[in-house]
Amino acid sequence: MAAAQRARGSGSAALSARSHLIGHLMTTACATFGRLGDTPERDYSLKLRLFNAMAEPELRAGIAALRLEPGMRVLDAGCGTGETLGWLAAAVAPGGFAVGVDLSRTHVGAARLSSPDALLLQADLLRAPLVVGSFDLVWSVNTVHHLSDPAVGARTLAALLRPGGRLALGQSSLLPDMYFAWDARLERVTNEAVRAYYRDRYRLSEHDLTAVRGMLGLLHGAGLVRVTVRTFVIERCAPLDAHSRNWLLEAIFRGTWGERLRPYLSAADHRTLTCLCDPQHPEFALSRPDFHFVQTFTLAVGELPL
């Protein structure tokens, strides 16, 4: 369909078009829980902002690969703090618009500041007050694995697409990350310890932690066709730029690999890891001249048949 046929106009016409996407606005119950303990009150906005700042080039490349056009309607399902929502809105301007939905009240509040022109809803994705068959693209990154049933989530999101519309499921760290280029064994046991911690904390199985790798299956199961996948490599090395250093320090080294991993590591490995995570220690990983970090961002896209 040509872009001119999709254009919705601007001003009052665009506002009218937005209103037709929203059904009866339901208040998300505070008792709602996701697979990883998410509730409307949960707040990890700092980590979201830091990740988006660090991975902005790769996230923008993923959006560019979708070849969005002016006039399109886009939904960011699990919009977090809204940085990507703003990039999506810019990609469909003029005449198009973006809607963001997130379970967390704090995240939605942050998104209103970072993407003031987007329509924001605080709601459970599985019960969001959105009209089916309304969007040209549904973008959902680092979100599906938080849902209690990812397959149901994929089908719910696919139902929001117009014929020919696309669902883009994205996931960071689909492939194993590399943190300790100089010590693969310590890297392996640390990653295993992190998984054991999450299994115990959230009562998850190994399948629960790795099922997100089946994004293609989720898209096919939702009835989508012409499914494609592309993986972008997020690669940073010493000396680290400020965004990469801030993300790694806050999201990984400062707390994630701290005291919580002690029960899952040998005493010697925990001592070594503690030194590598301590900014005051000479061996602090992020200050080493040989620090080399590799993470991936995978985007799987499927299309609703016409």
C-alpha cells in the first residue's frame, strides 16, 4: 500500500485517528504479575534509559531495517522509558503516529517526558484497551519473555495488526554475551550462576529462561508469514564510551554480579569476580585496557497475511 494511502493527515485529523485506536480504558490491577515479577509498581527505568543510550545505534539500525513510511500507525508494546517510541514516531512522520504501552506506571511517566508527542497507556499488554486490526507495525523489544505466556502474548499483539501489518519481536542477549575476553571459564561459570539465581528467585525452569530464543516459533504460531530474523552485534571495547560504561556499571557490575551470586560460585571465583566488579580495584574490568564486550540484539519480524 502506498504511503499516500496510509497518511492520516495532521492536527485534529491525527488526533481523531488516535482516538479510534483506543477502546474502553481499563485500569490494570495491582495484582498483575509477569513471569519475572513485573507489577504496575515495579521500576527499573534507570536501567532502561541506560540500555537505550548504550544501544541506540543498533536499535536505530533495527528500526531503519523495517523501512517504515510516513503515515503509518505504530505500537511500541512494552515501551519502557520511551526512547525507542520517540524514534519510531519520527520514522512515521509526518502524518503517522506512535502509541506506547507499558505495565509500569513509572515507566509510562518517564516515557511521557522522553516522547511527549506519543500516546501513552499504562496497561497489561494482554488486556490493553486497543482496537484490533489498527496498526501497521507492532514493535515489542525485551518484553515477550516477561509475559506469563509468550505465545499468548504474540497472538494478542498480532491481532492488533492491520492486514499486511508486521510484528517485530526483539530481544537483546539472544546469543551468549562476552564480558571477560581474557577468562572464558570465569565468564561461563558467572553466566551459569546468574541463571541459577533467576531460576531460584522467580521459580523458573531452564526452559523458561531460554524460551525467548524461539521468537520465530512465536511469530509462526501467531499466524504470521514471511518471517525474517536479523541479529545486530553490540560490540564495545576499551576505552569505553560514557554510555557503554554507565550501562555496564549500573546493570551488570554494580549489583547483578554482586553478593547475590555468592551461593552459586566457588569462594575463589567469587573473590575474583568481586575484584573485577570493584571500581577501586586495579583489576576493575571496565578500566582494563583489554576489556572487550559483545552483546547481541535480535529482531524477528513477521507479517499478517492480507
